[in-house]
Amino acid sequence: MSGKKQIIQVPTVITSHVNADYDAIGAMLAAQKLYPDSVIIFPGSQEKSLRDFFISSMSYLFNMAEPGKIDFSATTTLVLVDTRQRNRLTGVSELLDKKDLTVHIYDHHPSLPGDVAGHYSVIKNYGSTTTILSEILQEKKILPTAEEATVMALGIYEDTGLFTHSSTTRADFNQAGYLLSCGASINTIVSLVVREIKTEQVTWLNELLNEMTVHKINGVDVHISTISASEYVTDLASIVQKIMRMESLDLFFAIVLMGNKVNIIARNRLPEVDAGKILAGFGGGGHAFAASAKVDNKTLTQVEHMLIDRLKKDVKPVQIARSLMTSPAITIAPRASCQEAARRMTRYNLNTLIVVDPKSNAYEGYITRQVAEKTLFHKLENQPVEEYMNSEGSFVSPGSKISEIEQRIMEEKLRIVPVIEKGKIQGVITRTDLLSYLVQHNKALKESEQIISQRHHARERQVDNILDQRLDRHTLELLKNIGRTGKEMGLNTYVVGGFVRDLLLNRSIDDIDIVVEGDGIAFARHFAETMECRVNTYKKFGTAVILFPDNFKVDVASARLEYYTMPAALPIVEQSSIKMDLARRDFTINTLAISLDPDHFGIMIDYFGASRDIKDKTIRIIHNLSFVEDPTRIFRAVKFSNRFGFKIGKVTSNLIKNAIKIDCFKNLSGIRVLSELKQIFSEENPIPAIRILESYGLEKVIHPSLNITPNIYGLFESVNKALTWHDLLYVDPDYPRWAVYFMALLHRCSFQVCEEICNRLILSVNERALMLEKRYKAENRLSLIEESYPLTRQELYWGLINFKTEFILYMMALTKKETIRKDISKFYTHHRHVKPLIRGRDLLGLGIRPGPVYTEIINRVLNAKLDGKLATKKKELAFAQEYARANKLID
């Protein structure tokens, strides 16, 4: 494709709705077969999985163009698939206003006010629009290829929820079967389609669960679900009660619109809240723990906001002990073994473990790490914890004053104090929790000063001036909006990790990662609704992605802790605090957080000395077993060392060597290794990183016989020069940088070793083809060029035109002849863009009979243009006519 913007004229344009799903894409591809002279416009970005899939494997099936490169004045027909809504057709808004335009529509959605009117429409109540078009293709005996059938089948499988949605019809089954008979790959389909459950398929109970959000109001977690019911919901109160039991909630409000009335049902277990008093303000009533109300002539959103405002006034602030404590407490049963106690303290990085009766939830005592380790030393690991626990430990109640908590922790020299109410444990307060409170409230006790000086505590620094200086106005306002939304919901919000690190390093910032103390998914949904954005949620990890209309995204996560059940396994995730969330990260430089709360905006929190390590330019691991638990962190240490020019700390380096020595990579999947290698090889200059990898012997993780010789390093340097040359010329290079370096890495390996490496790293089918067959083709083509050199411009063009950018750059790096490198670079920058201006219809206009001769003539024209001839279309036509006459091709 030329680097210049080329305006094209096309009679028929096919498009679909913004954020096209597989059904929209499959339908557009099917429509393209019905309208062979058409051009497809992809309206806005697809989901990441879609984008990656089509760019890497299927984009060649589509005759695509950008809206800005089409001259709509020449377009006479617009084909719409999977939508008729004007506001979802952003790419062709200009075309829709054209008076002489013919509109064809293929859709399975019901009609809505304001739909675009079609001159020809096929609207069927099928589960998928692709089904409609596939049916037409089958009737017309237009056979799709196996690849085309795969894309189309994806659309049917996705939009029917793997044939589980109630909208699925017999036709959907029939066409899916037909496409499979055409060669559609069921393995590809299964790997890409994610089952989604529509709201109409679930019960009202699940509706309320799915829409539940949590608001932190005066220290109380208030759960609110807001839904609209198309019919009367019978026995709503019992449904709310079931949700309270299922989710172990303390305070829950269900707001349900039924007809023109909004119903509110409340259930409560907290003494700080009087549900009856709160709903009395809505004309309802009840008692403190159960109440209801009905509201006329108000929208759901209005009622929800009114309720939140009322809660802020009526919910009593929680007691100090309750607000300070960590809950739920990590505990162990009295009859559990000492070995299990030691294992649990190691898993959660604790020095003291609370002993609680599992049946009554009553506090029994505590056991320390030192005691547990001694039992192991004396081979008493199977003895019950109750034999060695301390049962005389102090505790506090939720109503205890700060002075009482200080006395327990400081005077009695306790690391942890349980919070007990009615004999049952509610949570724990650690020494760190108390110190954080004292520091925040400027309570400079002698004891606290002494402990603080001895302990690695959180350092705080105001960096709002840095935010003002280094962020654009849009990003700064976005962060402030996030903080304001968090405060409205009673949630603490922070921007964390790489964002803060790169801010301090004055590097460009690409990603915004937000951590929420509380329900991150609920926050993301509320914020997205406020900003009119989309949101994708991942409940398993408590994360979400907010997607803005301009494709900008913000990652949101609930503050969480992680632990590993075995080395190299994926982590188990549990909700936690910002402190524990930062503690689970890999290196100190990634543990910084900046508060976005309006009252504390711009305060940077540093628990692990990250500011010092950034200043010292040092990569340090946080936990000594971090590389054992997740060996991919070794690759990340190398990546960050190379990217920032930091050294790997001595202790961290020793831990890397130890992890490699004990073969912690044996349980690590090849996909995860490949992911880290891709990131390293995609760096601006990965060669120093590769040298670090080799210094630790990490190339053996790729393959035991892999050796990076001086010749390979020389090839790496040539690759770096070729890529630097390319990237300086092209602002937005669309090629896999990592792949060029990886091809260089495999250059001297035997085919068997290369194949084993592909198997070990679980390369995709396309990546495997790139590293094996296509790489060998590129190497063989370069050998032919070198043997036949010098070549004419035409010979070089026809020898290279079918190779993608990554192979052209690989050949430039591989050749040792500077003249050949220059000729290949000239082909890439100039000659590959040469295209004849004439088309088949022009040859038909000259009276030339259609046939294979058309290709021959156009190629002759192309060869002449490569020689600098035929600068205009008129000259091309004259050349073609003269050639045709000379060969008696004109009647």
C-alpha cells in the first residue's frame, strides 16, 4: 500500500455497525461475495481478539478501505448488514445523505424508530445476520472457501451463543452445518467464540446479581442493584432475601422499575443503618433491617442517586476499630496441623495467624511464624495448632477507641489484634494499620516513632505538580474524574504501576491502570455509564476495561492479593487493599500508586522504596520466592533493565540464578515464555536484553541446543539497522518487530530444532508458518537474488512483491552485499508501490477480448512503469492498445 493517501472510486460499499462483532464481520464477508465489485468499510475498532485474529490471519479475505480514502460521489449502492441504525453507521454518515443512493439491507434485528430505510431489504428473525446471507449464497450456489466459511461460521456461533440463545432458529443450525461442509474450522471457531448469556435468558435473581454495584458510604459497603422489569416481578422481597444469603451481604437495596413505578426493597444487618428510616424518605417504611417503598414519576437513575444521597446522610460512620481492621481475617482452625499453619503464613506473607473455631467463628488464640517453624524443626508438623497457640492474646471490639488499640499493639508488643464482636471474629488490626492511621492523623507518639523508624513503611509525596507538568489536559482531567467518581461511590481509587513509574522517568505514558479499593467492576460500570463509554468485565479477576469512543482505554482492577499453589502456576486471586495489591507485584519500580481521591489527589504512596530504586536505576524483586512462583518475572526483569538502562540488583540477580538452577521453568507453559520473548524482541533495541538473557543461560529455556553465536549477534545488529531504517521512514509500521529478531535467532538452527522450538513455545499456525516455511522461502529467494545479481528492476520487483514487510527487512539484514541491500530497500520504498492506472474495464473499452491476456497486458504496463515510462493513464492506454494490435488481440 502506498504511503500516500489514494482516493478510490467504488460503486458499492458494504459496512456494518461500530464495534463490529463476529456476526457483523462474517455478514460483511458474505455480502462481499454477493457484491463482488464492492469495498468493505470496517466501522470503528473491533474487540482486541477480533482485531488480532483478522490482522494476523484473515484480513486478506476482505477488500477493505478506509472511509477517508473513498470518493463517495461515485458510490451508487450502500449495503448495510447487521444494523439499520443511523447512529451506529459512523463510517458512512456522509454517504447516507446522498440523494441518488440505493440502500440494500440484511439484518436480523427488530425495527426501531429512525432506522435507515432500504430500497431492498432482507430482514429475518434469525439468530444471526450471517445466517441470512449464508442462506442466500447457498441458494445462488456461490461457494465460500474454507477460510471464508470459518469467518462466516464464527458469526453464527457467536451471535447464537453457541446455539444456546433463545433467538436461535433452525436456519442457524442449517447454515452452520452448511459452512462446516464448506471447510469451516471448528477448532478456530471454538478457540475464538466466547459464550455470553443474554439478560432475557436469566432469572430476575441473576438480573439483580449481574447489576449489583457496591458503594462505600461512611465506611459501610452498600450494595445496590438497579434493573428495569418488562413485567411484574412476583415475590421480589424473597428474591432480595435470597441474594443477601447467597452473597453474604450486610446491606442491599434492590431498585426495580415495574410499569411506571420504581420499587425499592431493602435488607440490612448493620447497626449503623436504619433501612426503615431511609426508605421513609421515599414514602415507604419498615423496620431497621427490612423496608420497602414505591416511587412514582421518577427514573431509575434519579431514584438511585436520591437513595445514595440519603444514605450519605443517614448511615452512621463505622467505629474506628471496624474502619481500621482488615476483613475477612485469614485464620486457621485449632485442630489444623502446625505444618498447615506454616504453609498458610508463607502463602499470605504473615507473621501471626489467628486461630478461630470453624463452627462458631469464635476466637481461640494465635500462633506465630516462629513457633510454627520451630514445630517443623522438631518434627512436630502434624501436631494440632491448639497445642502450641497462645490463647491469652488481647483483642478489641468494633467500638474500641484508638487509645485502646494503641495500648494492645504497642504496650503489649503485638503484631496483630483481633476485632471481636459477641465472641466472634470480625477482622484483624495489624501494627501497620495502626501506624498508617497515626501518621495520617499526625499523632506522634514516642512508641509509634520508634516502630516507624525500624519498619519499612509507606512514604508519601505530593506529585500533583509533576502530573500538571507531564500530562496533557485530557489525561489529567480523566484522572480527576475517576477520583471524583470513586469518592461519590465511597471508593478509594489509585493510578498505579507503570503509569507512575514512567511519569517519574518522564517517559511517554501509554497505559492507565486504576486500582479500586472495593468493587472495581462496579466502579468501571458506573464510570462508563457516566462518561458514555463501553466496559468489558472479567469477574474471575475482578478487573474491567473502560473503552472510550476514540479507542482510548483505561484498565480497572479491584485491589487484590495473589498466591501461587505451585511454582509457575497461574495465581489465585483474592480481593484486598491497595497495600496488598502493590505487594503482589513483581519489582519495586512497579509498586508506586498515586491517590486520585479529590481530598488527597496527587499523593504518591511508596511502600517498597520504589522512588529510591528509580533514582538508583536498579531493578529489585519484592519477594525472595517471586521468581520461583512466577518465572516469567525473570524475562520482565531483563526487559525493564534493557528498556530503562537499569542494572539488576545483586540480590535479585542471585535469585534469578537460583530459580534457573532449580529449573523453575519446567512447569511454565510455552505460551507464557513466547509472550515475554515477544515483548523483549519488540523493544527498540533488544540486543542488550538478549545478551543478559544469554548471560543467565535463558536461551536454554527456548531449546537446550540453542546457541547464540557471535555471527547471530552480528545478524541481530543488521536486523536492528534494518528496522531502525524502516521505522524512521514509516511513522506507524504495521509489522511484527519481534518476528524479525526471532527469525534471526533461528537462522542457523536445523529444521528439526526450529520445529521443536515452535512446539515448545506453542506458536500459532500463522506464526509457525512464518518461522518455518515462509522464512525458508525468504532465505531461498535471497540466495537466488545473490546468485543472479545484478537484476533488472522488473526481476527484483517480481522476486520480492509477494513478501511481507518482515521478510523484506529480514532479507535486508541477512544479505552481506551492500548493493543488494540498497536495491531491496529501494524496491520497498519506491517500486513496490508502482501500480498500473488502467483496469480490465479500460482494456474492454479498447475492444480487447477478455481473458488471461488482460493479466499479461497489465503486467507489461507495470514493467514499463517500473522503467520510468508511462507516467499517465493516457500513455498506459496507448501502450496497451499498441501491444494488443501488435499481437492481433483487437477485433
